[in-house]
Amino acid sequence: MKLTSVIPSFVAVSAALLIGFSGNASAQAPTVHLAGSITLVSKITAKKAELEAASGATLDLVPNTTLRGLIDLVEGRADIALIGGPWDLINADAQSKFPGKVDAASLTITPLKPSNLIFIVDGANSVKSVTQAQLADLLAGKIANWKDVGGGDVPVSLVVPPATNGFRIFLTGTLLKGLSLAPTAREISDLRNIPTIVSQLPGAIAFQSADIPLA
């Protein structure tokens, strides 16, 4: 089973960085610090040499999830935050978890090409499709066994990225409508490891960017 959803992506840039670049055109090539979405960092890393040659800047990339990248930006550790998810949901989540920390009016938000979000299960799972409501119940833990959606008698094992992950914020705010993920969910700090874990864990289900290679 593989379901797909299109997720917007953005970059957030501080006004201070823009002012610094506009007044520093003849200075030594700068180092630009980018932090945030692991998926977007992976995409940029693949073209890092090309981008550095075109911009004349050195790119320092930190893959630490969307929300952490945003906090790094506002606290001065990053020049650019890479946002994997709708800006309104990411900003609302930041305001909830870090009240008063993010001043959206001081940031320049620029859209990027959207990413595809997919849901994956282990290879032995016989379920070929579920409804949107069933998917929400699988993620929330309301459906705890695959037999309840036509599969085998196997417990559902939800594998998720950290709470600061943009796709997780997106799903919580849309598909789950604010409900929490299943309390038994296994949280994986580096989402690039999720496909391998899902392939080895009976009953596993996870969500990830289509740009992350499957196991």
C-alpha cells in the first residue's frame, strides 16, 4: 500500500540576512547556514557544488527537521530555514510550542517546489488500500490491528519522525484534525532510517517524503 499527498515546501529568510547580502556584494564569498527539513537538505546536498558555483557562497547544511530549523533561524544559528510543510501550520505549531519565539513578520517566506508525502507498510502486509478515515484511525491508534482493515491478524506498529518534522505537523493538523498520533508510535530521530525499519518490522506503517529512498 502506498498513498501519496502533495506537501508545500518553503524557505524562511531573516531580514538581517537579506540586508547583509545586499550591502556585501563585493566582500569575500559568504558562508550561508541552512537548517531544517531533512528532505530539503538532502535535495540541496545533491546539488551543493552546482549551487555554490552559481552563488559564490559556501553552503553549510544542517538536517535537523523543519521546526528546529525555524528555531535555529530566529535564534541566529541559521541564515535560512528549510520548511517542509504548509507555512501556516508550521508557524502555528511554532507559536504553540515556542510562544513568542517566532516573529513571522520579520521573515521572508518563499515557496519551493512541493514534495510528495507517501505512506509505506512492510512488504508482507496484504492490505492494498484504505480509506482516508481508516488511515487517520491507523495513525491515531483507533485501529490497532490490520485485520480490522482487511489484512492479517497483525498489530499495527506506527513509525514516525520527531514532533518537529514538518510532515508530521502537517498530518496532525489536517488528516488527524488535531488528534495525537498513537501512543505506541515508535519515534525515529533520523527519518532517513524509517524505510529500513518499516521493512523489518511486522505490521509497520509510516509516512515519509517520496524523495527518501525506500528500503
